[in-house]
Amino acid sequence: MQTKPFRDAVTILFLGLVVSVSPALIACSTKSKQAKETKEAPSHTVAEQAASDLASPTPEALAIPARENPPRHLRVVRATAGAGGGELFGVIDETGKLIVPMGERSIREAFDVGDGQVYLAIGTLTRVGLIAHEEKGAVPSQFDAEKWVVPPQYGELRMYSSQSLNAVGGPYVVSGSAEKVFLYNLKGEELKTGRSITLYDSPEFDKMGGPFLTVTEEKDGPCEIISLRTGERIHSETLWRCEMGPGIFPVLVASPEKRYGYMNAKGEMVIPAQFVSAQVFHEGRAQVAININYAIALCGGWHSGSPPEDLAYNGPPPKGDKDIYVESCSRGLSYWLEYLDVCEMGMVPASECEGEPLGNAYIDEQGNIASLFDYDETFAFSDGHARIGRFGRWGFIAPTGNCVIGPGNCDTDPQFLHAEDFSEGKAVVKTFVNAPDGRALEGRMMTESNYREETVSLDTPGVIPESAFITKDGAFWIRGLCDAKSFNQGFAYVRSCDAARGAYINHEGKQVIANVGPGDVTIHQERLWGPDHKLGGYGAIDKHGQWLTPYRLAGLPGISGNSIYFVIDGTLFNQKNAQGLVYSDGWIDEQGNIIWPPGWNDPCTDTQGYVIWPDGACR
């Protein structure tokens, strides 16, 4: 089972975005250590909140005034002092102004928290630490230990700042590795440590009473969900998984047995713990997995002996769509019991019989079963549809639980050999032409009756593989392709079977750029950076194939955060400029202007051929 990550929860490796807020959380660390030493049950409260200074702020209290000079988006730039010279580092702002002059100290990243306050992540061999920097000159090659805001440590270092975080004690600094991570404030105080810590900071979480912090102190240990407004743990249950989402979110509850349920931001179990696995809600639906005992209870009990194929629902009136229960109970339980039989008889690999037999389904936010519950695989809803897999083939369902794309009953006989999520109104699928009903015939196709695998070779006469796009009504939009990739910001990759390389098309089906592979372009802010086969080099084009940049770069640029950068090949550009520097990288702003190196947006500047301007551009 797979799901989309919730993008407002930022995670770094195993660390997460580590954030804490106040003396309340410092008290939490001390209290947790005391609980371990005395082997007492963990407290339900993260901090001993003193009424005098830890009153819970209201949402209005989190609204802090905007800074007079808001934070700038800073970029690190590199150069060398000519042939054989050492590497130099500096920092520029959004306009390309050099605000930290080039120097020898290795700058890994630069942070502006507003009002001219700049902090630099400085590398020392395998470690990285944080210093404060005043815009008065280059970073000194040596400085005293007390200059470190965060001392150098193994791993990564990042700073996080937002209006809601700063209202509860931010900005915060995360430093450490996958084994252990530390949280600091800008006073250099260590506030929290943990094995895995994640911050949930977005407008949705603010409305829920956030920001929030999830903490796991030990590998495979229990976790906590902490409100950063109060410093308190929001729940009383012992949890073994804490993955927050907007609204209600899945948690793994320790007792009486480890099962998943759904909790709200007040720590209340809105949907009881009853699922073998559970995912975050997307578009009002969440994926869950259930075992056969849950299904038997759901269907009103099961008597000894094999169930009849046409078993009707005989339990209490379901909360959801009764037809879904009837079909799931008659088909799903028969499938599971047969599955147990074939496992006992050794008819399928032992690896497929390990653990509890699971059925995958969708629920609504009230906990009602909102689909059939015997799917092999389920994926998160996207563009109003969700992919479902059964017996190695794929179809799509709607939020009602009805299978909406596929011939006949696509729940029992999904159409596609493979499918991707809907993106921008279309989905990429793989099927076969010239096959009965257009169904997919190759791959793992276990039938309910005999559980044998049936395979049709690509060499079978009359069976031709194809990739295709479908629309939300299930109609083929473009088909007969040998390769296709999902739409991304208005562009999609396609390749016909008679071509070695493909093209990118727009939503009108028109070609935007030809003779490319999927790795030959960079897509950013609804622009595609790709090769110009006529003039040479790489430039940016729009969704109609019109070139947006007057210049071309010698190499394909990349994406760093919200910026476009390019690495300058030293074999092309190896001559010192007026300042005696050989540049190592360049940056491009949102309008497509080259803001670094200095002067490179001017067609009359000598860029040694790395930036290519049309003939006659320099006048």
C-alpha cells in the first residue's frame, strides 16, 4: 500500500524538521529523563506548565507584526582564485548583490531571518556549525569558539523560520545526523534531542491549534505529539506512530493491541483503533487495511464451514453504503477464506502467506467503509480518483467507492496492467491493444478460482503493449505510445514506438519540444528548460513551445529550492575575470535573468561561451 506524503510536513532524513518552543519543552526533556530513570509510566503532559508564564496563547496571540525588512532568499556562490587557487565562498541576495564577500571559509548555506540578521552554516571537514554574520566583510578564516551559535556537529544543519514558529520562540536550528538530532534556538541553547522529530507548520495546522511537533526519542520507540503553543503532549494514549495530517490523522495505538485509529488535534480518538494500517486523508478519503477478523465482525459474524459465494450481508445496518457491504461481505470474505486454504495447501509462495491476510479499503472522515474492502493495493485520492489494484491489474474508483474506469465491473476485473495517479486531469496507464476487451494480459494475473498465474508473452501474435493517457471519464485521450510520464506543471513526456527519443506535449496534445528524453529537461514554475537543437545549449520555453530566454546555457540547469542554478564547467570557462576569480556556479531569478555571475545577463559580457547569445544581440 502506498500513499502520497503530506507536503506540509517537512522531514530531513530520519530527523524531521526539529522544532521546539519554550522552557516548557526544555522541562519536557528533563521530565522524560526522570521518568526513564525511575521506570515510571510516561507523563501525559510534556511540561509542568506554570500558570504564570505558560498560558496557552490564542490564535490571535500568534499573529506577530511583520518585520520592517522581511527575510531575503539568500544563495551561496563559489569561485576559485584562478588556476591552482583555493575555493572561495560568498553569499548573494535575490538581486545578485554580494552581501557576504568571497572568502576561504566553507559556507554550506545562508539564512536571513529578517531585519538584516544573517546566519551562515559553516563547514569544518565533516562537521557543520552556525555563526551570526554582520554584513561588514568576508567571513574570517579563524574565529573564537564563542562565535558559534551552534557548535560544529556531524550531519546536516538547517534553520527554520515562519510567522507561526517565530510566535512560539522561533527561528529554530536543526543539527545532527540520522542517529541523533539536536534542536537549538538562536541563543545557542540546546532545547531538545531525539531520534526522529518532525514539525507540522502550515496554515492548516495553525487552524488546528498548531504548529505541532512529533518526537521519537529512541529507534522503534513510542512517539509523542506536542502542541508548540503550550508545550504539552496532546494525547493520553501511548502511540507508536505519529503522522499528522489536516483534520484527523492516523495514529498507532499501543493497547490493547497495536492497531491504527484516527485522532484529532485535541488528542481525541475520533475513529477507534481497529485497522492493521492507515494513511493520511486525501480529498476526504483515507486508505486502511483490515484483517479477516475485523471483516467477519463487520459482516455480522461467520459460521463454521465455507461461506456460500452469494452470502448476503446479515449484520447490523451499516453506516455507509449497504451495497458496498453486501458485495464486500459476499466476495471479500470468500476471497480471504480461499486465500487461507491455498496458503495451507502451499499453492502460493510462503512469503505471500506471512502475517495477517489483509484487505485494503477506503474510509470517510466518520469512519464508515467507503469502498469495497478486498483490494490488493490502494493509493491516495488525486484529482477525484484513486488507483486500486487487484490480482496485478489496476482501475480507478470515485469517492463514492464505485469503480468508475474499466470495462464492466472493474473491481473484479480491472482494466490496466499499470496505472499512475491522475495529475492535472489525466492519468498514464499501460494496457495492450488487439487483446480481448482491451484488457491487460501480461503480468501477474491470479484468478479467484484457481490462484494460478497466467502470463501472455510480448511475442504473442496480436498482443501489442502500449502506454496511454486517459481522462477522468475513462476515455482514452492519447494512446499507442511506448512510454509516457504524468503531467507536471502543464508538460508531459511521450514517446512513440517508432522513435528512439520522445517529446514533451501540452494539454492540447501539441508538441512543445522534440527529440528529448525524460532526463533531458528541468521543469520549474511552469517553464521547461530544455535543449535548443537549432542554436545549441539549453533555454526556457513556455507551454506553447515559445522560447522565453534570449540566451542559451551550455549545460542543463537544476533546481535548488525555488531557484534555478547552473554549474559552470571549468573546461569551458577557465579565465580569470577582472577580480581574478573563476566562477563555479550561476543563478537565475524568476524572470529568467542571470543574477550571478555579475554581468552575465549582458550579451556584451564575455562568458567564454558558457552563456550563448544570438548573433547581433550585443550592439
